[in-house]
Amino acid sequence: MTGPEGLPGVIGHFSYFVTVFLLVAGLFIVIARGNLIKKLIGLGIFQTSVYLLYVAPGKLIGGTAPIISESYKVYSNPLPHVLILTAIVVGVATLALGLALVVRIREAYGTIEEDEILLQEASPASGAD
Amino acid sequence: MSIATHLPALQVVVPLLAAPLTVLLRRPGLAFVTAVAASWLALAISVALALQVAGSGAINYAIGSWPAPLGIEYRVDALSSLMLVLVTGIASVVLPYARGSIEREVPAAQHYLFYTMFLLCITGLLGIAITGDAFNIFVFLEISSLSSYVLIALGRDKRALVAAYQYLIMGTIGATFIVIAIGMLYLMTGTLNLADMGRRLATVNGTRPVLAALAFLTVGVSLKLALFPLHQWLPNAYAYAPSAVSAFLAATATKVAVYVLLRFYFEVFGQSQVFGRLPMEQMMLVLALAGIFVASTIAIFQTDLKRLFAYSSISQIGYIVLGVSYASVTGLTATIVHLFNHGVTKGAVFLLLGIVVASTGGATLARVQGLGRIMPWTSAGIVLAGLSLIGVPGTAGFVTKWYLILAALEQGQWWLVFLIVASSLLSLAYVWRFVETAYFREPRTDIVPAAVPLSMALPTALLLAAVVVFGLDTTYTVDPAMRAAQMLIGGPR
């Protein structure tokens, strides 16, 4: 298995390994942690790894921005960067909304630990009729 | 004439521009009028587009006159025009209802923001249905998702906050999976235009990245459409959101996710890729049946009516996915018709529950004891919508069941017919829970139902009428759905 430019597999696909590691690590934090803020941090890492998935293959080593000129032959693809700019904005909005919800949850429940919140919801004194 | 050519863009732009307008106007009354006007205008546009598509075929609209596949293309065809009509139609009915409903459920200072979020949610859902660009789908998906998290969090119960948070986590994971899939497809094809992607995928079909993209997309969209077992976010989100929001989301959000699934399966990957190389038919069949039976059974044991019908939604999504798993024209017709019929039915159910909440203060089974005598019209309405969920002839739900059974018979699967009928008995059981409590128990004396404004009763009656009309006359539902199904089975363009 060889990567681009004939490098051996692991080095040639270095960016993909980093991407997948971050992807799995982020998802693991979301699932395994009970703290609502830590979950959001995990979610942030998870989303960020996808930015890498898009941006890294768009870059060619030695490539420039697509300028139509005799002196440039190798171009990097600018489209993934633009797409990810949009995705970053979405990610920021998601994180902001998530944190805002955590603030409201803290005000309502007095805790940001998932198990304590579930405990309060399960108890009959939680205001359910 | 010049306006008419720009209808596809206006479809999305009208609610998008109305959203900030409601923030600027601030006064709840003005915001309400703006929102209703925008949704009715959007409905008019979507009907005009649907007529145009039915008359002269699909419409391609190049945004900013940049031609596809380089520019972003909006494409209205038989399937998307149906989704546009569903979303705008439900929005046009729910928004007038929302005013009376949120007065009782949302603090007055947040009313104008409610309309803003509602309009943004409409924008997102319409955008998903109309765009022909893969990354655009993700952006619109997030617009609709983010606004629906806010809408759910507006619920007066504090559990709405946790429900919104859980939905945010699950929804973001789902959306990110979809982006990963789109990224992989982009790496393999070098295009983001759905039609172009479908054509180019033919040369790299069956390669590992494409199969991985298919897997990521399936899981991501399944999270969004709440396919069993990825449905955990749905019951709480529907149960604790303001009633108008439950009605709108239950009728449209999951349905648009199904639309995304259909679009990618049949037009991008192509039927042979999805169902030929992988045992997707069997997988979807098993998940759909498990969803139908497990969710219906859980629904029977609920004590809150909103939760009961939320679980019923999950089981109904099972029927929708069941239709997809046949991968035949009849099966897809059932799916697409059920998107529409279930949208109308479940919209009506949640609007009715909203009336119950508004007049008695809650929708738990304990509170609706003897409701049949206190509020005869509302109770009768819930029973009628319940009959549609069961699939009794004369209601919209029957049409779907009929086509699902036809599709099963087409493939000679008799046992499936038996299962579909058996699952209807489970729906009967959970609807009976309401009937028993509302009609065979003494009314509670401590609850005095408040009068419900006409602005809430009228939209609800309209949707209920639609449940019956679409059950008796299938010209406007089955025919377009069949055209859409034939288009999908036709394979990648």
C-alpha cells in the first residue's frame, strides 16, 4: 500500500490517520462523558476532524492558488477550503447554541452532569403531573 | 413573466428574508402577520412550481446564472415539488394556529423570536427540498436543525431544554456524518452537483470510499429521520416542545430527511449500487419492522399523549422506510404518499393535542379523562386522526397501507402483508388508550377547560379535513407520488 507520491502507506496517508483519530476521539468523548460541556468539546473535535478530511486532500505539495499564468502549473483546489469555511461557521453556531442551552439547563436544574439531570427527571418531584 | 422564472429562488428567499424582518419589527403582532404572509406566499409559490412541473417537466434554476455543475443549481422535479407543497402547506396551517398556542406556552418577550426561528426552519426545509447541490443540502439541513433546536427549547417544561440539548448532539452527529459522506463523494467525483455526481459515480462504483460514503450517509440521515434504533432524541423533543412546534416538526422535519435519503439512494448512488452490492434491502426491512413493532409497543405504555404520539411517529417512519426497502415503484409510491399523508395526519394530531394542552393545561392521560364529554369535537378529531394512523379505509393512512401491501404482494412476500396488518393492531391499541380514557371514564371535576380561540380550531379542522379528503380522493397525492417514484426508479439522470 503506497500513498500519493509513492510514500509508504502510513506516511502517505498521514492526514487521513490524523482525521480518523480525531473523528473517533471526538465521538468517543460525546458518548462517554456525562458532563454537558465536555460533550460539546467532543462534538467540536468531531466536527473539526471533518474540516481536515476536506481541506487536506485539496492541497497539492508545491501547488499554488489557481492563477491562470504561464509560470504556474500545479494548483491546489480552493473549493474545499471555501466549503469548510461554511462548515466552520455552522460549527461555531452549533457550539454557541449548545453552550447557551447548557447555561439554561444549569439555571433550571442546578447541574450540568447528565446523570444528575436524568435523576432529577426521574424523580416525581420534578414537576410532572 | 420575469418573476415567474425566478420562482425557485423566491421559494427559499421569501421565508429567509421574512425571518430577520420579524426581528426588526419586534412587535409580536407584526411579526405574526409577516410570518403568516411569508408562509402563505411560499405556499402559493410552491403550488405554482408544482403545477409548472406537472405541466412541463422539471425546472432547473442556475443561482446567479452560473450554470451547473460549477454553479449551484436549484432543481424542482416531481419529488421535490411534492415536498415543497408539504412543507409550505403545513407551515401555512400551523403558523396561524401558533399565535393562540404560544400565548399560553411561551413568554411574551420571546414571541417575535419564535416566528423568526419558525421562518428559518421553513427556509432550511425548503432549501433541502429544492437544491441540487450536495453541500447546499448540508447547509440548509443545519439551518433547519439549529432553528428547530431553539424552537424545542422554547417549551415551557424545563425538560424541553434537555430534549433540545440531546437533539442538538444527535442532530449534529447526524449532520456531520452526512458531511463526511458528501466529502468522500466529492473526493471521488470532483463535483458537488447531485446529478453530475450521479453520472460520474458510475465510473467509480463499488470502490471502498463510495461504499463508506454510502454507510456514513445512511447512518447520518437515519439519525435525522429517527429510524429505529437512532430515534432516542425524538420522543422528548416532540413531547416537551411547544405544541405548534411539535406539529410542524412531526409533519415535516423527518419527512424532509427521508427525501434526502431517497435523493441520494436513487439519484446519486443509483439503485444498483445501493441495493445491488450491499444487503441494504434486508437491513432496511429489518430496521423498519423493528421500528414499527418496538415503537408501537412502547407507545401503548405511555402516560403522556404527546409522548404516545411521538412514539407513534417513530413507528410510522418505519412504514416509510419499509416502502424504500422494496426499491420498487409501488414501494416508493407508498413511501412518498406516506410522507405526505402521515405529515398531514400527525400534524393534525399534534395541533389537536395543542388545543387539549391550551384548554386543560396538559395532555397526560390522567388529565384527559372524560374528555369526550367535555370537549367532544377535539376528542372526535383525535379519534379520526387516530383512525388514519391505524389505516382505516376512508382516511389518508389507509391509502399508504394499501400501497405497502400491494408492494409486498408484488414481491410475493405474504408474511409481510401479515406483519403490516398485525402492526395496525398495535396502532389500534395505542389509539384505544386515548379512546378508553376519553370516553369511558368520568370527567375530572377539578379541570375546567378554557375556551379555545377560532384561530386554533380552524387550522386544525382544515388538516383533519385533509386527512379525510386525501383518504377518499387520491388524485393529488398518489398520482404525483407515482410520477416521483417512477422518476427515482429510472435511475441516475
